[in-house]
Amino acid sequence: MSEATTTVTAAPSTGGASRNMIAWVTLGVSIVALAMKYAAWRATGSVALYSDTLETIINVVAAVTGLWALHVASLPPDANHTYGHYKAEYLSAVAEGVLVVMTAITIGHEAWKGWFSPHLPTNSLMGVLLNGGAGVLNLAWGTVMMAAGRRHQSPTLIAGGQHVLSDVWASAALVAGFILIPLTGWDRLDSILAGLIALNVLRTGWDMMRTSISGLMDAAPDPETLARIRQIISATASGAIEAHDIRARTVGAMTFIEFHLVVASDMTVEDAHQICDRIEEALRGDLGSALINIHVEPERKAKHNGVVVLP
């Protein structure tokens, strides 16, 4: 038979509405947390709480950016973007990471100034209650975001969840610090806490950018996913001889897979197509949304170094 190529695009994931709802709730949660932290800073005059308020402003900006990214990523392919708009989520996550790093630098600057002009915060109990309440709110919602992000394979939700959860550590440190400051009378502890917040925010921003840039560069899926793809091909390609040159990449919720499938030279196009359909159905059933490209080749093209088809 002659060489042929078969391509199938899976239907878009039905989780778009769910992701958008989560993004809208994230915006609301971020605004509530910002209001609580702003009130805590105004009540205490703490440089650490001021730094935490700055970081939470970025949460609100990131939530708005995430809404935009999820909207763009859900758009169908068009003449200018024939593979879809899925990478908009990675762009959003990179932008959020840059904002987080910039915030960390600003917080570090405030901590530096506070070190040389220290003062004891006032009304510490109110600061603890407000900031601690915001931390509990962020912990609950950040956990929901991470679970939803992994379920929908959404870089936007995962980056947002990481950002929100990093805020929880800052709140915990601030609560502990506000308990210790009155006991020790050490006014520079406030600046130290702000510096620790800056370092934590910087780490989070770097992790977000590193992961998202990897997605923009079309990095391969994790080894477990690649092994699963190879196993599915091997188990469902009965009638073929081997599959080689298997490549895959994940862009948001969409997985792109392509490989060469070697069949007997006298096999009909109809029979080869049925094998491809069977493989594609199995891959989509396991991975969800996927765009699969299979290049069918005659037996003389076998390399004997790919996936051997199970009998």
C-alpha cells in the first residue's frame, strides 16, 4: 500500500465553563482577601502587612489575567491559529510570574527601608485576626484551584493556585511574627518577616515562569504519560507491525501526538484506517482532548526500534 497520513482532532474539553467559573470565584476571593489584608495593614501600620497587601494586589491582577487567558484558550481554531489558542494559558502564567517577581522586589525594598526605620506595629490582635482570616480563605480556595487545575490540565489555574497557596505561608509567618513582636519587643522582626515574604514570593514567581516557559517551548509530557501513550499504541494497534518516531507535547488541556505506524505492504487503506481509528479512540479515552497525527508506512519502512505491536 502507499504511504498515508490520518489526522483526528478530539472534541474540545467540556470543562471550559467549569474553569471559567473557578476563575470568576478566584477573582472574588482575591478581592475579599485584599480587603482584609488592607484593613490589617491600616490597623497596624506594619511594613510586613503592607508587603503582604502588595502581594495580594497581584493576586487580583492575576485573577483578571487568568479570566482573559481561559477565554482565549477556549476559542476554536481559526485561519491564523489552526492548532487552537491553548498557549494563551501559558502566556498568562508567564505574565503572572513576572508580576510576582516584580512584587517580590518591591516587598524586598520595603523590608530594607523598614530595617533602617523600624517601629512596633499597633493593634496587633486586629492584624492577626484579619490577616489570619485571609490566610484561611486562601488556603481553602488555593487547594480547590490546584485540584481543578490538575483535573482540567490548566496552566492558568495551576499557576493561580500556586500563587494563592504561597500567600498562605506568608500569612502563617505574619501571624507567628505578630505574636512574637509584642513578646520580644524587637521592632526589626517586622522587617525580617517582610523580607521572608519577599523571598517566598520570588520563589513562587520563578517556579511559575519556569513551568510555563517549558510549556511554551513544547516540552514533552512527563515520562509516565509518554510510557502510557506507548503502551496504549502497543495494545491497540493489532494488525500493524510497529510504531516509531513517537512524539508528544501537552498544551494546556490538549495533547498533541504524532507517530509513524508500519503495516504490511499489502494491507488495504480501509484496514489501516480502522487500526488508526482504534488507536485514536483509545488515546482520547485515556488522555482526553487530543490531536493525533498518524503516518502510515509500508513494511519496508520498519526501523525495528519503536513500539512493537502486541499480538
